[in-house]
Amino acid sequence: MDYNAAVTGWGWYSPAQVMSNHDLEKLVDTNDAWIQSRTGIRERRIAAPGETTSTMGTIAARQALEEAELSPSDLDLIICATTTPDHLIPATACLIQHNLGADRAAAFDLNTACTGFLYALATGTQFIQGGGAKRILIVAGETLSRFMNWEDRSTCILFGDGAAAVVLEATTQSTGVLSTVLGSRGDVDHVLTIEAGGCARPASAETVAEKAHCVRMRGNEIFKLAVRTMAQSAQEALTKAGLTTSDLRAAIPHQANY
């Protein structure tokens, strides 16, 4: 029997602490008008002490399960998409699994930066279509405020913290995820990186002093690449689904730049 992957539940969590553009004016040489005109961002949320990617993801996951009218024991698989895991080991998905009490579910993380949710959605869809799982929880979350150089105005104005989740369920109806398109450009030029903390540059006094554990980005190059490839990928996804732009009610892009 052929199965499709339908989104049956969704949830989200944003930390209570708000950092406005006016707050950033006190940290770096910037202002509200400059940030809004270039990014469309007015404020971002900042995780409180004790809040992590797994704790925020757990809250979002519980909302998604409630919306889908499922219990944690119904889940076959949990996928967490994040570049800011609680730890290198164990996977953040495993922590969410434990928090939920989803003892029957397998769990793993995906690290594909801004495209994390889409990669997790595509992966979950393949599990369902291949018959490997019937109910999957997908969580996407970041705690990027802890990887910011608050003296670098090119990055610290852009990123905040939060989490969202969806439940994917197998269905025989003609609905759900119609097509996905994935791609990659090897980060050989380090256009977006957190350089230290892995096996290539383990943590040391030198890496901390260099702020090499913080996000570094060449924004202009990413902008040019993103605009072109997002449009190309969207057109390809529509073609694979047998649709055109006139069939769309809305397009929801990654909010990287206004």
C-alpha cells in the first residue's frame, strides 16, 4: 500500500525575553531603522538561563502531539533539526524523546543549518513512504544567542532562539507532502560557520579568545546564493508536484532577509 505523509499537528515555543533593535543599539553601532530596512526584523527572542534547544523543542512537541490527538507512545520516530544541540552527544532528539516519555520512538538529529526543517520534513516523508514509520515527530529549534558575538553587528542583529514542531502521519489519501527538493553547496569557503568546537578545532583558550565558537558569516555572498537557489528550488518543487505558481495561496520562505 502506498502512503503519503500528512502534517496532522503543529506547535511552537518562543522564549519570553525580547531583545529589540533598540536594545542592540546599546551593544553595537546600529539602529532600528537600519536593521528594519535591511532585514525586516524588529525584535528577536532570547532563551533564559536553563532554556535549551531540547527544552524549547519539548514544549513545541507537546503542542504538536496535542493538536494531532496523539500520545508520545504513539510515535515511531523523532527527528530534531538543529545547529545548536544541547550537547555533541547525546542527540537533542534523544533528550526530547526522554522528556516526552516516547520510549518506543527512535531518535536522531539533523544539522543542515537554515534548511534544517525542510531536510527533516523530507527525511520523515521518506520514512513514511518507505513503510519504516507511521507517526513521526519533527522538531526544529535553535539557541543561537549562545553562539553570537555580540560585538559583530553583521550577525548579532539576525539571530534569536525558539523551536517549532510538526507531526507527520501516514495516510492513503491524496494529501500531505507533495514534493521536496534538497541540495547542498559544500562550505569550503566558510560563508557561514561556527569554526571551533569540533574535531578540526577543539575548544582551547585560543579558540575562545578568537571568538571562534561564535557564528561567522559573509552575508552578501549568502544573500546572493539564497535568493537564486530558493527560487530555483521552489520552481523545481512545483514542477515535481504538477503545480504552478498560480496554484499557490501563499509562499513561506526562511526569513533570512526582508
